[in-house]
Amino acid sequence: MSTVLSAAPQQTTASMLVTFVPLVLIIVVFYFLLIRPQRKKDKEDAMMRNNIQIGDEIVTAGGIIGIVFSVKDDTLVVETGGDRSKIRIKKWAVSQNLTVHEQQAAAAAAAKEAKSSAKKIKKDASKSDDVQNYIEK
């Protein structure tokens, strides 16, 4: 009889573990599929809003398209329309920056890297030709 009573707590512990493992797996899946990508997007949006410069063309959350005329701590003055009217908006209202400076800088850096690696390959090829000529002699 004592063996039956001592086996019961072990079964409940194992069954509780089996019950909570799927719950933990669901939480992990939600983190990697929903929470982590959303945080990354929020961080990119905040970086975009902090890098807005005078002269950038932006689109607000309300659909207003304009050119940044002035940048303050948390507000922007945007020039819109043909009559050059100016609107003051909060930075959080900016949804897109159509003049992206980071991508231009990244593209320039990538082109410079490609150019330097091409020079290195050409230099290595000329060394290889020198070695080949030396071996043939």
C-alpha cells in the first residue's frame, strides 16, 4: 500500500511537467514570431525618426506628404502643397522618410568595399602570375 501512495506524487510531478512544456513552447514561439520582430521594427522606426534632416521628404501617419523645413526635439515643421504652407507635427507622426540617407551611405560603403576587394584580387592574381613565371623559368 505504501508503494501506491509514494508513486502518486511522482506521477503528478511528471504530469504537471508534461502539462507546462507545451505552454512554455507556445510562449517561446510567440516570442520569436511576434514579439522579437515587432521590437526590431520599432527600433528601426525610432532610428528613422531620429535621423530626419532638413530637406527630407516625409509621409505622416495621416498621409500628409511634405518636406522637412525645421527639426526640433520632438516636433518637425513640414512644408506642404503648392502654396508652401507649413505644418508643425510631432516626430512620432512620421511613418516614412522618403529621402533615406542611411541606405545611400550603406550603398557607398558597399561599393567602396567591392572596389577594394577587386583591387586585392587583382593584386593577388598578379602575384600568382609572378610566381608562375618564376616557376616556368
